[in-house]
Amino acid sequence: MKIYKEGVLIIIYNSGAEFLFQKRDYNPEIKYQGKWVFLGGGIKPDETPEDAVKRELLEEINIPVTDIFFYDHFHYSDEDEEHLQYVFYKELNLDVSRTTLNEGAELKYFSWQDAQSLEFGFNIKTILFDYYRHQCVKNII
């Protein structure tokens, strides 16, 4: 029997068109140890997806955000789980050397070219390529 989970993530990019990724901890109790992901997590029963993204950013990097934008939702299967992710985006110029990382092993911006060689967890590669393709069409990035 598959377990159904809803989650959120946020695509953060800076004014230099670099994408912010979090490297997952090397913890044997989590999936995709040491892989790169966007910031995000699960949705609590009393939360909207937007509220969940804002909470996750506070929990993971101590950054309160406003003016986030909904991009799309993505469905994928992962082992014995079915996932529905609500994807948001925001331009944010963080100094990652001064940003407190409460979850994960590393936080770093990558150019589009450098990001293509990263090892991603979950369905992050699919989301990144979809977003980049749509933003290039719109000439936003």
C-alpha cells in the first residue's frame, strides 16, 4: 500500500540567476543523504501550502519571507510513497556564508550550468528543468 504525502518546496534564485540548493544531511534515517534539494518539507494538517513554505524557510534557514509566488504542483512516486509537491519561487539574494543552516549539510547557490552536474534527491531535477525552461521562455532568468 502506498502512502500519500503532500509537501512544498521553494525555488530560490538570486539576481545573478543562480539557484539556491540545500545539501541533505548524511543521516541514515533520511532519504537521499548528501543529495542536493530545494528548501522545503511537509505540510502540516492545519497549514496551507504557502504557510508551509514560509514555516520551512524559518525552520531551515531562519529567514522570514513574504511575496512568494506559486509556480506549479508536481506528482511523483518514490519507493512506497506517492507525493504531491506545491512549488513556489522567489528571488532572494542571500549571503549563504552568513545564513544559519538549521537543517542539512550545506547551502549554496549554483549557476544553471553547474546545477546540471549535481546529484539531486527526490524529483528536484525534473522540477528544476521544468522551471528553467519556462523561465527562459518568459526571459525572467
